[in-house]
Amino acid sequence: MLGVWYVIQKTSTASHCITYNFTRTAEPGTFEIEQVSQHFILGLTPLDHDYRYKGVLTVPDPAVPARMKVRFPLSVAGSASYTVLATDYDQYAAIFTCQKLAFAHRRSATILSRTKELDKIFVDKMRLKLASFGVDPYDLSIISQSECPGRPNGATEGVDININPDTFSTHNIGQVVRKTGGVIGQYLSFIYTSFTQVVKKHFPIPCSINFYF
């Protein structure tokens, strides 16, 4: 699963040009996931941007490496389960995440591809796989990978907005506001508030699942 993957379909999102990049860290059993996208709110502005959201993946049981935990800095509910339901490593993958909330569980699914397009036979295969675990395929948004900004060396000509564990220090917020101007600082504040206060969908179904490759 290491390396860059293109998001083909994902549970209820308005963002586009989404990619995941999985990399190893120096600590055994720990990986970094970086999600890069064109954020739907910033997309309403003329600003060229990349919205980068970094999290940490851990493998609690080395005997079952496909079943992980993920923690993102904006997740006030804490870590979530992160399970690779299916992959051939070279073409496609299906990811299932589930987070326990106070009175429910929030679930999400993602279909990934090594290229910007995925053959329909693999898309249908992944949708059926997700459906077998209780994910409604009709809740998946189709993610456009066309007209995406060029990313030589991982950068755009506009602004990179990085959300990582150190993002919301006083120093970094000041740096973002100075770099992008007051208007974009307000947009970033709105994004932060939205992530921490809004739960898009709750599911009463527990997170625990059994899966087989």
C-alpha cells in the first residue's frame, strides 16, 4: 500500500483531485498518510491551492497488518479503525474506516487506484466488496481527477495549506494568515470549525468487522 494512490470514489465529499500518499516512518509499525486535495471551500475562490491533511497510521497487531488505526489532527473524537478490505497493491484498493462517537459510529469508505482512472470491472468489484460490509455504494461520491493542478515536487504555484499535528499552534496560524491574507485565514478558520463541530453521518453499527482476503 505504500506510495501514491488516487481516490476514485469516497463517502460523501465535495472535494476533488484527492490523492493519498502512504509512507513509512522511523518507528516500526507506524506510517504516515497524507491526503492532498482541492478543498471544496477554497475552490470557491480564485486561489490556486493544495489542501494537505496528514495523519498517522499504526498497526496494533503485526499479524494482521491490514487492520490499522488512524489519527488525524482535526479529529476531536480520537483515532479510528482503518482497514484495507481488498487490494492487489498494483491497481486497486478498498479502505473502510470507522470511528466510535458518543452515541453512534461514523463510517467511511474509499476506493483507490494507482492511476487517475480505474477500470469499471475493478470499481464494481470494490463496490460489491464494500457493500458486503454494510457500506451503501450509493453513498460514495465520484471523485474527479481531471483538471487537477500540476504538482512538480509536490507543490503548486499557489498556496499549500498543511493540516498536521503542529498546524494549530499559535505560530503556525499566524504564518498561514500572513501568507495567504485575512480572507484565506478566515476560510481556514471555517474549515477547522466545520471539521470539529460537524458530523456528516452517524451509523449505529459497531466498528468491529471480520474480513478475509
